[in-house]
Amino acid sequence: MITTPPLLAEPFARTTLDFLRASVSPAVANHSIRAYFYAEHLADRWNARQHEEYDPRALFFAAILHDLGLGDAGARRPDRFEVAGADLATEHLRDHGVDAATADRVWEAIALHTSTGIAERRGLLCRLVAAGTALDFGVDPDPGAEHVTDEVAADLHARHPRLNTSSALHAAIVGQARAVPTKAPVGSVARYLVKTDDLGAPSDIPMRWGD
């Protein structure tokens, strides 16, 4: 099993988790929590905790809040959900006294978490958040390594159920983009999902552990 990161017992973590759950759907909240568990798991597997860039608080904030833009507050903003979420997360951190340098790193990791090929080159925090998020859809950052077995995933799903994660995220991203077209600029995940929907094409979101 993947052990619960001790940081979750900290008061700031409980405050941020309450903020997350009040801001997004239960499916998105559970996905965000699992992504954080996976990111911390990868930090162990990659021996990243000794890296000079490893910051457990920044990793918690970035992973937990990476899909904040898919909530109602994000839907009201004109930017793509990744950027809207990064802005909202930064506002939350500023309101709770987090230093500007940490908030900026968190902003970058959230804004880039769907930018495959870019996030991995923008430092450890961006890499861990992008990889942890992808692992929740069954995409291993190191093909063939199987960082997460089906048994490990089942344990985490029991603690934080999937609740039709893929469908929920798809519906939120596409729904926002149709309501506010500026949220789906060329090259974005939102634009891709809207176009595949319009063409009646099946989604290629991985389904290793079901919806």
C-alpha cells in the first residue's frame, strides 16, 4: 500500500483539504488527493527527497490544488482551467501566509500539469505533480517500471474512491469550454476534448483502473 504522508496531519493541510472539498466535486477532490499520494510515492521511488528542490509543502499544495480550476470559481474565469486553478491556488496560499516564492512554484506546477513534455523539464515540483496526476489514470512516467501495481491502486481507491473520475473530469473540462470558449485555446487539453466530442470520437484517457 501507499502510506499516508505525515504532512496531512498538519493544520495547514487540513485547511487546504477543506478548501479543496468546498471548491470542487467529490470526484475531482478524490483524484487530487490520490495524485498527491502518487507524487509522494514517486518522490520515494526517484530518491527525490534528498534533492535540493524537494519541498514537501509545495508538493502538497500543488498536487492537492492542481484541478482547482474545475470548480465553480474556476468556471467563472476566462482562462483555461489549468491557469484558472493556478491563480485560485495562489490566492489561497497568499491568504494563508505562504511566501511568494513557494506560491510561484506552485502556480507553475499547476499551470503546466497537462503540458506533457514541458512540465517534466521545469523542475522537480512540476515533474512530480504532472507524473502523480498521470499515474491516477494509469500512465506510468517510466514505462515498464510499474510504479503502482493494481493491488496498490485498489488500496488507494478504497480510501479515496474514484467516483467516475475520468468521466467527471471530462464533463467538467468540456462543460467549461463550451460555456466559455476562451477556456479552450488551440493546443489545450480542453480544445482537444471538445473537438473529439464534436467528432464523436472516443476519448483516449487511460482506463487502467476503470472510470
